[in-house]
Amino acid sequence: MASIIPLPDGGKIVKTNCFECHAKCGVLCEVDKDGTLVNVKGNPEDPRSEGRMCGKGLSARAILYDPDRLRYPLRRKGERGAGDWEQITWDEAIEWLAGRVEEITAEHGAESIAYGQGTGRGTNQWTGRAGNAGGRVHHSLSPGNICLVPMMVQALLQFGMFPTFDGCDFDNADCIVFWGSNSVWTEPTYTSGQIGRSRDRGAKLIVIDPFFEHPLAAKADCFLGVRPGSDTYVAYAWLNVIMNEGLYDRAFTQKHTNAPMLIIEGADVPLNEALLREGGNPQAMLVWDRKTQSMVEIHSKDIDEDIEYRGTVKTVDGQEVPVKTVWLGLKERADQWTPEAAEEKCWVKADVIRESARMYAQAPAATINVFQGLEEQTNCKDTLQLVNCIIAICGNLEKKGGNLSMPFWNQMGPLTGAEPATQRELRVVDERASGSIYGISNPTCLFEAMRTGKPYPLKGYIMVQGNPLSWAENTALVKESLMCLDLLVCMDYYMSPTCEIADLVLPSTHWTERDYLADEVCSEWVFAQQKAVEPLYERKSDVWFWRTFGHRLNPEWWPWETDEELFNWQLEQTHAGVTWDELKEAWIHRVPQMPSREYEQNGFGTPTGRAELYSVICLVSGSKPFPEASEPKESVFSAPELAAEYPLTGVTGRRYPIYYHSAYRGIPHLREIVPEPQVVFHTSLAEELGIERGEWVWIESPTGRITMKARPSDGIDPRVCVIPHGWWQACPALDLPGYPDGMSNANTITSDRVYNDEYLTPGLRSTLCRIVKKKAGE
């Protein structure tokens, strides 16, 4: 059936995809003969969502026609932040912007301009391309360090693919684990259906989360109410149980992980041929072959690797050195973390840890879904590496019902283009963290460069769908930094707090007003996300902006004259055999399976050709190749003096299924559901402080303080509080206020003092804080 269906009255139904979140569910948009969107409903032909829609998607018409939406390009006239604008044309906007970029580049160099986004609207690759096209450094001033990058890159290092997000095969799993994730709210329309079907046929469910009010907590077979940021202890305790009770998949572990790889004891570096003989290959890592009773190269065929080998070798310089397998190295670390030892650190009972580990490992097929609960921690590398190790040794990688690779994530490279040659040299980091694996500037260091000009000036910032006054830690300093810029450009739906202090504000089309490809987080499919109505007023799509602005500055990077040409090129790079016109006609196209699923023939895309428990690239990058049972850099255990003053561990980032991060609190029927920011903390603390439900309270940290309404609950550990993010927008239709100057913005209190060493991630999900009763008049 064609993707545009004529109606008898002259209207039409358009098959397209929602983008009120990253799920991109299939929808049917009904448009009348005058071109007005009159209704939106789910498309049952979508193999993922099957016609389900959430409140955000069903609000498409209200969002499209919201009178508060941006309509025209606006250029600042008066003082920054004074609200004095002049309306200009798009031609004027592009020429003015290109001229300013050229002026700043000529005076300060291309490295003085940053490009970025917030959530993005499927345009991650084009924002990245804009930064790479600058030719000096791509700063990527976006929240990638707290969203997707840590778990994606860590999986790529260990597996050569990314299987722990949209790669979870919930439909075929016998055990499902949600670990620091809440996909039934964040991607509800397809995840909830899969979970429901699997539970109906008897699949087990494990939820690991600090918030006892997680929507699946009460429905789980095992719920682990973990202390925020202590997941490394749970993961190592799982490994302790799985390894010592023999619950791992021995065949997969032996043949398809680097568990048998030999390392030098003490140094924890790989044993290679060059260490054993003159002229040996230093890249050839070794295993012990029981067939030949000798050491052979790890890629050798027809060998019987010993995962528990330990011995002594004589090196080429005559030294005798002890060696052991990666398996033994990992097991020695896991042996330190019995469930009883982990209990003290993670606040989860040992018997629950043991039961959940067995439940996962003994399932015929099990899948683990992780997300920002694990990412937004200063120890995220270790936690993510440990989860990947668990998936691998249990044989649930590239297995039906397990964790599968998905095409899109392995195909980003051609779309973003190559990084500049001076990327590493010019990225901006400091002693807080090197970002040894990420390779991008620390956003906090970039904000500081705006204020101080060190290590060199940062004068411009161009973003789409970005609101760093909501997503970046230590909001007060971020605002101070943005006020120092010579050029601040925002393209968005609404006049956000960042837009209010910009030099140029550009109106972005809603998904019903634009053409695009829906492929990110779309599993094995790509969809024609075609527009249902013509763009209203003078709104343009983010893709149009990057292509047009990019072509003006760097035509060799942006050669396409139309969006359709860009789509066709994108499809050539990632989905060979279909054009934009063909995709529009069919609406949906299934993508061929990735070669990595044929790992028995092709191996994994890692240095060893195997799923890596010991990460070779981490070692080469200056990080630790084995995961550590590490603590957040600021926690009740690692910073006891700070914790004495700020005893609660605050979890920011709580999601609501009706909002998309900070978006849509101005839509009346959505705002009615959650009308005000509410901090959740235990009823015993409320009684101790004399705080009533619904009372405005202070939430204070070493960084700052905010105010929210109190919601005492028994659904949380007394030592933890939950602080929702994204509150700034007013709802005039309901006479509900906005929250200016970060007064209820969770990131006003999050720290910019410490970061994850590898991914530059702040500890947004484990902020030391306290609840304070307000005094009269405050």
C-alpha cells in the first residue's frame, strides 16, 4: 500500500514516523483538504510499535500548532538576554551567520567555534559533520558524554558493535534485565509491547535501579535497589557467582571471547610473539593451545584454548616471567566481590544479588538493557565494561533473545566524515579527566574557555535543539560562559533559556513538517519520515539548516543541492539498494543483517577478533584494560567529609513518559499530568525535617541550590533522593509558571568538579546533596 493514502473528501493519510522521542514510532497523520493536520494515530504496520502511541506522540497536533512555537528567524538587536529582536529572512540569517563564522575564524582560528545539539532530532551525524568540516577540531559541545557515547563506545571497544540499547531482543528473551534504564517509559510504545509479550510467555524480569518506584520494580522477579553509582559492585558480585558456580557459557567464552589470551602477571599487559622470539610480531597476542601444548596466535584456527592456563615463559632477553589468562585475571578480581562483600557497598542484600545473577545466567537466552543510569556516573567505564563482560561470558551476545548488533550504529562514520587531523591536539581537557577514549573536548572546559580564553579563545557556539542551560552541569557557570560569546546561535522549537541569550534564533520544523530518514534506534528498519503538512510560517528542518549553512562554508563537505540528494547519499552509505523516492513509496525498508552476526566466520571487530573481557584498546588508550570495582569520585564512601554535610545521594534525570527531557511542559493536557517539579525523598526524612507533602523545599549541594515541591515516599532508600530534570517552561493556558534562572533546574546543583577519566562524564546520577526546609519568606 502506498505511503500516502488519498481520502474521499480530498484529504489524505500520510505514513510517517513520530519524533517526540528517539523511538520514532510509525504513525498515520490525517490531513484535511486544506492541508491541516487533524489527527494522528499509531500505524499498526510498524513492526516495533504495532500501532501503539504515547502521550507525547498523540500530542503532535497540539505541538505543531502551539502558539508559543518559534516561527521566524530572529536576530538580537539590543543587549544579550534583553529580548530585543528583529525578524529577518533565512537568506539574511545564513549570510549573516556565515559572515560571522568567517570573521571569527580569520581572527581566532576554526577551533574557536563549537558545534552541538541537545537531544538532536535524528541529526547527530549532521551536527558531527558540521564540526568535522571546520577542519581544525570538532569540539562536539553536546551532552554526548552523558548520553549514548559511553555505552556505545565501550561496547564498540569490547565487541566492535553496539548491542545494549536498541539491540535488546526482548521478544525472544527468557530473562530481561533493565539496568539503570527505564525503556518502558523512554521508548514505551515498542518496548512495553515486547516486555508484555515476553512476560506472558514466562520470561523472567530483573530491575536494577535506585528508585523503588521504577515502573517495573513491583513487577520484577528480582528488584535490586542499588545505591546510585555502586553498580560496579553488583556487576562484580554477579561475575563472582557466575564464574565460581560455572554458570557461564564455556564454549562461547573459550572460542569467542579473549578469556584465553595470555597476559604477564603483575604488569597486566598481553604476551606477544615479539617478547618470545626475535622477529616476532608485537601485534600477535597468544593463547595456550591444549592440542599442541604450545602458545599460538589468538587468531589461529582449530585450536583448543585453555582459559585457565597459568605458567612461566622465557622472554627473548632471557627473563622468566609469569603469565596467566585474561579469564584468571578477571576471576581474581571477581573473587574479591562476593555478594556479601558487595552488599555493604551497594545496599542490596547478598541473597538478592545471588538470586538475580543465577536467574540471568541460567536463562537459555537473556538480554540486558542499560542506559543513562549507568552512563551518568564518574565510574561509567568500569560499570559498562563489567556489564559487557557478563553478556559475553554468558553467551548472550549476537544470540536470539540476547543482545544483538544493529546496523545504524556501525554506519555513522561515513556520515559524520573524518575527524580533523588536529582533533587530539586541539581538544580541550584538563586535570579533571583526560577523556582518553572519548577524544572530544570536555564541555565544562569549553565553557571555561568562553570565560577565560584558555587554553585558547572559544568565541562561537552553533547548535540545533540544544539548551545547555538545561543539560549541562553547574548551570550558573554555563550561563556566565555563554554570555561571554561573540556568537551564539540556537535552532529550536521554542524560545528556550539558551535561545533567550542568543544572537540568532532559528525556528525548527516539527516532525510533521519535515522530510527525513528514521533509522537511529529503529532496529533493523529504516523509515521514510516524510512530512505530513507543509512547514508553517518560516520554519526549516535541522537537516536543511546544516546542509545549507554547511554548503555556504564548506561545499566540498556539503555538496548536496537538495535534501533529497542528501537522503539518497545517506541511503547509499547505509542502506544500499533503496532510494529516497522508493523509500517514501514503501515507507519501510528492512536493512540487511550486519556481518558481525556471523562472528563464527568473521569474528568480532576488535583487535583480538573476539569479544573482549580485557580491552586491548583501553590499554593502548591509557586506560585500564580490566574493569575496576570503582566508586564514584564524589560519594558517601569516596568523599566522606563532603557527605557529612550533604548526606543524600541525589539521582537527577528522572523521566516522565509525557515529557521529552525539558520539552512540552507548555502543552496543557501534558502539564496537567505532572504540573510541578517534585523531589522524591523518604517519608522518615520528611518527618525528621517537619516537611509536608507539597511543601516547597530547598535541595542544596556543594555547587548550588534549587527549589522543588516535596513528595515524601516509602519508595526510595532513606539515603537517596530523586530530582527530576528539565523544568523551565511555563504553561500559560493553565496559568502555571515557568522556572527562570535555574531555580528548579536539577543541573544547577550538579558538579563540574570531577569526571570519568575515559568519557568525561560527570556524576549526574549520584550528586551529594541535602533537603532543607524553607524558612518563612524564602
